[in-house]
Amino acid sequence: MAGSFNHFDLIAARLTPACSEIAAETAWHAVSNIQQHIIANGQVDTGDMLNSVAVADGDTPTTKDIIIGMDYWVYQNYGTRYLPARPFVEPGIEDTRAQFEALGATLEKRIT
Amino acid sequence: MSEVAQAFAWINTTLRADTVLMAAATGGVWQGLADIGITPPFVSYGLQSNSDVLTVNASRLWANLLVQIKMVGLTSNYAALVMGADRIDVLFGRLGPVGLPGGGGVLSCYRDGALSYSELINGAAWGHLGGLYRIDLQGS
């Protein structure tokens, strides 16, 4: 007689923590990439904006928010009437795409 | 030819061909910054970020461009910014494919997100209203 047995409960229990780890690691890669664009764009004066790029917890365990503490980031990123746009947020996120895919490839290893 | 230059040329032509938008954007259409002394509101566009879409052996298929297209003007005349931003979204919100005059084409164009913020210039509040548009462009 064949018994009924699988590891789905165990896998399911490990899935959220593993995805949470990947989200956190991706977020910190994004912070680093954004900071590199800020430096490359020559947008460092006091360093306040550069150092205020950080990761915060999102609405769910598998979500992270990238925050920039200095509210003038929007003028630097999108430009103003007299200041050209020198984007660092979107390019930094684009640069993170490959790192996210690489981390995603480690999901199976994280849940076994 | 540079995909960015092709995209800018297409955006510029499309914007200027829209009479409703031009009626709202009396200051004209500008790539990046407008000249000092231009009377607002006006339209501004510029590259926000990009990444190429490649085959596995790095042959370029098309360029994936994120472009900001926005109305810029005094907040006291916000209605004109709204009217212009609405027209920008009609023009670029979801379309494609579109062939380009010099060859190549826009495979698709759609809004990736809205753009809205304000600034203070010489005591007057200015607003920026528009969107970030994702343009997949195959170069000539």
C-alpha cells in the first residue's frame, strides 16, 4: 500500500523567509547602485543625500522600500526649472535587475 | 543611429504635432532645460534611464528607454499643467508599434509611472506634472 508523504509544508514554511532574504539583499544592492550613480553624477556636496539612501521594511515580509532621507533628491533626480535632470534612482534600479535575477536563482538552495 | 536621438526626435515631433497640447504649452517644447526667459508653461522631456535588450550573445535587439515627459509651469496656472499632462498621456500612454522616418521603429510605448513635484523659484511655486514613459525602440 502506498503511503501519502511530501515536504510541501516544510517548503511552504521556508518560502517566505527565503523570499524575504532575497528582497533584503536586493534592496541593499539597489542602495549601493543608486549611491554609485550619485557619485558618478557628481551630486555629492555635503554627503547628506548620498548617506541618506537606505532600506526600510515594506508592507509585507517580502517587500522592502528604498528611501532617501533628503527630500531634495527629487530635484536632483528629475531636474528643476534651472537644474538639468541627473537621474540616479531609475538607473540604480535598472542596474539591480541582474543582481535580483542572480539572487532569485538561489531560491531553491535557500529552501532546501 | 542613436536610439536616444531617434526617441527624442519622435517625441519632439509627436508633441509639436498636437494642437491641443501646443495650446496648453505656450512656452513650447524643450529637450531638458528651457531657455532662460521662456514664459511657462512648457513641455520638457529627457532620458531617465535605459537598458538594452540583448540576445544571449549580446546582439542588441532594441533599446529599452525610460523617458520623462512633463509639463513645467507656475502652480498658479495648474489647470494648464493638468491639461498638458493629460494630452501627453494620450499621446504616449499606450501605443505602438510605430515606424520611424529614418528607419527602425518604436515597438511599444507606455507609461511606467506618474511624475509630479513642485519647486520654489524667486518666491513663486512651480509645478512639474507628467510621466515616465517606457519606450522600446529598435534603431535604424
